[in-house]
Amino acid sequence: MPSEHRPRTAVVLAAGQGRRMRSALPKVLHRAAGRPLLAWVLDAARAAGCGELVVVVGHGGDEVRRAVAAPDVSFAVQAEQLGTGHALAQAASKVTGDATLLVLSGDVPLVRPATLVALAEAAEAAGGWGSLVVAEHTEPGGLGRVILDSDGAFRRIVEAKDAAPEVLAVRRVNAGLYAFPAPAIFAFLERLRPDNAQREIYLTEAPRLAAEAGHRIAVVHLDDPAEALGVNTRSELARVHRALLDRHLEKLMESGVGVLEPARTSVEPTVEVEPDAVLHPGVTLLGATRVGAGAVLHQGAWARDADIGPRAEVGPYAVLDGARVAAGARVAPLHRHTGATLAGDDADRDRRA
């Protein structure tokens, strides 16, 4: 947890349009595992001890505000898209007092709270100033390379478009997750200039300047590179959606739930399933659905905001939309039940509401 004298604040960069999504919807509001991408990031920051959350908005800012409004969330505006360093600078007036500032991206929903805690603690450690997360990639492609000296100390980040061939050979990449001291970081942001191939103000230059000024930038290595996966395309959205579902299915199986074919099963993280329930291939469970102990859901069963009692049996391709199934009841195959309460033989009747 953060020290008594240094609270944690998260600034989440969420101003980009996401042109490669080919969508009118702001990129950070596209949904993965039932929730906007941005909501996953905000919850990870909360779980890591951030008492205040600042979201930097731009494209579709009003929509973003409505989607994630909460008492602990404030908003800063990046009217022009001039780069990540410029985006963070817009949050200066929203960050009050001394704090450890976690700088996150609104399109990286797989980041775990434990990773953010490690990131913050590395910056808060004795002799520390800031920290950043790195990952090792066998094919780093267009990701920024993190350069260390012979002693393993951080020196700089080089964006791929600005990198020489010998730098491109480095497999250590920037994960886009940072911890900096506030307000000190904002003085370094004022020194940034768009002297690069993109003509943008790179946030990645700020830790270089800090290191050159004698500050220690700790490097936190990411065990699972997927945590840093950002969403820029529909393909990447599908990938993080599946990863979030798989995380929840793993937790369910560890708790005693039978999932016969996880790759063909979709259970949103908001769904509760009790031990000894069995989910056959193709089952989809959404929203606030609850499944009782020992219930069996056969192939293709679909439920949203449903309450399925213990030992109930839901037939193949049955649809339960807001329905309640009593303990031990049977739902006939291929039937649709909307807002119904099903008990005993009622569950076997044809209710195509």
C-alpha cells in the first residue's frame, strides 16, 4: 500500500480516437468481457491503492465522462492530440499535493493490480524517484525499446520509428506503465519537445531527462507480456476479450466449477458460479447471472442477468433473459424465457416470450 506521506493517484490517458478501430465510438469505450476497456484500467488502479483517478479525455470526451463517472474520478482535456507527454501535462491542475503518480493507458485492460503495486513500490523505495514496466518480446516490432547501461540502470526509451538497427535488435520493450513523483514530473514535461519522427511530445523522454538529472528510474520486469497488450484494432480487442474471459474461467475451475471446454465457453467476470456446477461447450453467461451449486448447463445455453438455482438443469440452446430457475428445475432445450420464474414442470413448458 502507498506510504502515509505519499498517496497514489492514477492518470489514465484516454484521449485517442483509435482510427484503426474503424468506429465512431471512442476506443476506450469498446467493451471487453462485458465492460469498457477504460473501466478495467480504472478498477486495477483502485485495487492498487489509488485514491484519486484522473482521466485525460479528448475524442468523444463527453461519452467517456458519462461512461466512467464516479466520485473518485476527475477529467482533464487534451484538446489537440500532440502526444503522450502533452496528454499527461494536461492533468497537472488535477493532481494536488505530493503523490506517486501512476501513468496508465486506457486501452490496456489486462494490467493486474499486483503489477501496479510493484510499479508504485519501486518508485517509492528508498533512493527511488520513478519507475517503469518493461517486457521481453521475441518479436518486439514497433514497440519502444528500453535501453539500460552495463549495470542495469535505466538510460532511455527509443521509439521504434526513431531507432537505429542496433537498437531495434533489443528485445526489452516499454510496456507503457509508469510511476513518477508529483508534482516533480511536470517540470520535466515542460522541457519536452517534438524532436522525433512523429513530431509528437513523447512521454518516454521524461524518464530519460530525469535519469540524466541523477534520479533513479527503477525497471520492473513483467512476467506476463500480455498484461501490456494495448488495443488498437478489432483483432486486438478480441484477443484481450478472450484473455479476460479465460482469467475468470480459471478462477471458476480452481473454485470447483466444471468447464468442459474453456475455449468454447464465455462467462463474464460479473457472473457468479458455485462449485460443482457444470458448463458444457458453447455456454454463454452474461451480466449479473448466478448459477447455483450442482447446476448443469448444456451446450449452447445462454443466460443474461438470470438466477439459476442449485441442481437446476438448463437444456441445450435454451435462452434465459432475466429469468429465475428454481432449485432442481429443468429448462427444456431451445426455449426462451424472459423475466420468468421457472419451477418444477413450469420449466419444461414452451415460453417463447
